[in-house]
Amino acid sequence: MRALAILGSTGSIGTSTLDVVSAHPEKLSVVALAAGRNRDLLKVQCEAFRPRCVSVGSRADAEWLRSSLSYRPDLHWGPEGLLACALHADIDTVVAAIVGSAGLASTEAALRAGRRVCVANKESLVVGGALMHEAAQAGGGELLPVDSEHAALHQLLSGRAPATIREVRITASGGPFRDWPLARIQAATIEEALNHPTWKMGPKITIDSATLMNKGLEVIEASVLFGLAPDQVAVTVHPQSQVHAMVGFHDGSYQLQVCANDMKLPIQYCLLYPDKQPGPVAPYPWDEARQWTFEAPDLERFPCLALAFQALREGGTAPALLNAANEVAVAAFLQGRLGFWDIQACNREVLAKLPASPLGSLAQVLDADLAARRHAEGWVQARA
Ligand SMILES: NC(=O)c1ccc[n+]([C@@H]2O[C@H](COP(=O)([O-])OP(=O)(O)OC[C@H]3O[C@@H](n4cnc5c(N)ncnc54)[C@H](OP(=O)(O)O)[C@@H]3O)[C@@H](O)[C@H]2O)c1
């Protein structure tokens, strides 16, 4: 029986994780739940799963939960609350499903404490990937990727000697603007950018999918997770989102991972690994006629992907600078303070103006993150 802490339980990944738990009550139990502002949904989840440890964004919401829950869990709030859940003595597995670099410290602490950490929070790998590996090694923690492309790569690369691998390819749906001409993309509205063709996700990652920054973050994530050089990671646009990743070998052959596009599948893979239980999706319907298409990404219309490759090649704190700039720019876009095309301009500005330094400590990464946020916010305000 795996005992879970789910950080970000009220989000898209968090709720899918609880669906997987409900499907395997004999294998998975919930000990801790943590969320941000959605106290109503957190309350419903607490009543259904009865976690012993609960954290919410603010002290006021923790007090509200204390008075409205029908039982008495340990209640926490804020960043310390996330750590209390991640480090609870009765858990062995943490699902890191908070959005943004707010998930960094709890992911690192859980790995250092020897937990299995199922990481959906790609930002923590992008920002401090080497530090996450170091924490896992120091504490005996285990890092498993929830992102569908990386869970696919985890399966494809398992048992493969690194010297046999020429490249890995992660697929991108291409987002809602795949076929749009540049001028139309530049003027895209919030509603258009939130209208993703194949995946139903939280707002930040949905905007990142429209700019292809999500794929850029995933390129960095793949390099970090699997120890691959920047030129060993490539992106192929595949609008049907059925092939999630490919591994290319030196002999010229490829292996592909295929499954329906439902995040419950990679979540279950990570939670139960190496066990394979009956899945949350039906076996693939190979007898139904269908067409798959593949094409190269267009870096002119989707410059955020090029910026991510640039940050990966630069290394050190460059991915942290890019990630922080992007979080600020996407939030400003969703608030109506920036246009869609300004997101890439903000990211470009921060990468150009702030120097990257070698990756040293978590504190240093958080400093770079803060400096990039300040610079990006100043740039956004100057533009308004
Ligand atoms: N959705 C997907 O299909 C998908 C696929 C692959 C990877 N991912 C990655 O998984 C992560 C989560 O994505 P999502 O789509 O599930 O996002 P989401 O739906 O926006 O959910 C985010 C979760 O994080 C919580 N949260 C945010 N800031 C917090 C803070 N400071 N303290 C505590 N909790 C906080 C939110 O709580 P409240 O809602 O209560 O405020 C919510 O539970 C992201 O890093 C994303 O890139 C997502």
C-alpha cells in the first residue's frame, strides 16, 4: 500500500490523481492533501478521503477548514504547510502537482527525505533539475515523471544503455495556433489561447501550450531527467497526441510510446511503478482507421521553443530565469495586462538582460528566480 501526499490536489493533475486513488483503494491511500486557494474543493476532497494532514494557502482558510470539516486533521498553511505534508512521517510517496516554481522547495525536501516523488511540477525540474537529482541521491529519494512525454521516455529508456541512444523526441500537439499565420498568432486573445485542441489542463500550462513554451520546458525537463545533451532532445509536432515520445538509436531505428491522451495513465504509471495494473483508459483501438501526422515545429511562429533551447544550451540558472520570466508574462497575459506576443518578448528580454550563473544551491536558484521576476514585472509595467 502506498501512502500519498498530493500537493496541488485541487488542480487538474491533483483531481486526476484522486481518481486513480479511487480506482485502486487496495494499493493507494491518501495521508496528506495540500492546495492553494480553492478551499471549497479541498473540503470536499477531505471529507471523501479523510487525509490526516491538510494544508491550504492561507491561515484564514486553514481556520475556515478547521471549523467546517466533520473531523480533525492536522491543519497547516502556506509554504510550511506544503513541507509538513511532503515530510509527514506516514507517507512514502509525494505527488508534486503544484503549478510554477512554488513547487520547488517541497519537491526538493521530499526527495531529500527519501520519498518517491511523482513530479508533474515540471518547473521544479527546469529550474533546479541538477539539485533535484542531488537531493534524491543524498536522501535516497526516487524521482518519477508524471508529464506524459517523460513518463513515456521513462518506459522507453528503461534498461537501455545510454551509449545506444542517439536522440529522444517528445511530441507536441502544436496547440490551438498550430495552423495560424504569424500575424493572427500575434493578436491572439485569452479565450483563443485557452482553447486547447486535445488536452484539458490548468490555465498556465494551457497558455504555455499555445506559445509552445510548455514543450520548451519539457525539452529542458527531458535533458535534466535523463542526462541527455541539449542536441539529443528534439520536438516533433503530432496534433493527434497519441504518440507521446520516441527514442532514436544509433542504428537508425526508433521506438515509440503510444496511448490515449489521458493524464490518469502516466499518473498511475508513476504511483504504481513498477507494477502495471488494469489502466484508467481502454487498450488502444488499433482496428479503427485513423491517421497520424508528424511535422517539424516552426520556431518563427513559436519563438518560446527556441528560447528554451537557448536556455538549455546556456545552462546554469538560465532555465530558472526563463521559467520565472514566463510565469510573470503568462500571469500578466491572463490578467489582460500583456498581449499574447508580448509573452515571448518578455522571456527574450529577461534572457538577454540577466546573466546566468552556474547552478550552486537552492537558495541561489531562488535568487535567480526572484531577480527574473522583478525584471519581468518591471518590463510588463513599463509596457502597460
Ligand atoms: N494538467 C496537465 O495535464 C498537466 C500535464 C503535465 C504536467 N502538468 C504540470 O503539473 C503542474 C500542475 O498543473 P495543473 O494543470 O494541474 O495546474 P492547475 O490545474 O492550475 O492546479 C494547480 C494546483 O496547484 C495549487 N497551487 C498553486 N499555487 C500554490 C501554492 N503557492 N501553494 C499551494 N498550492 C498551490 C492549486 O491550488 P488552488 O487551485 O487550490 O489554488 C492547484 O491545486 C504544472 O507544473 C503543470 O505544468 C500538468
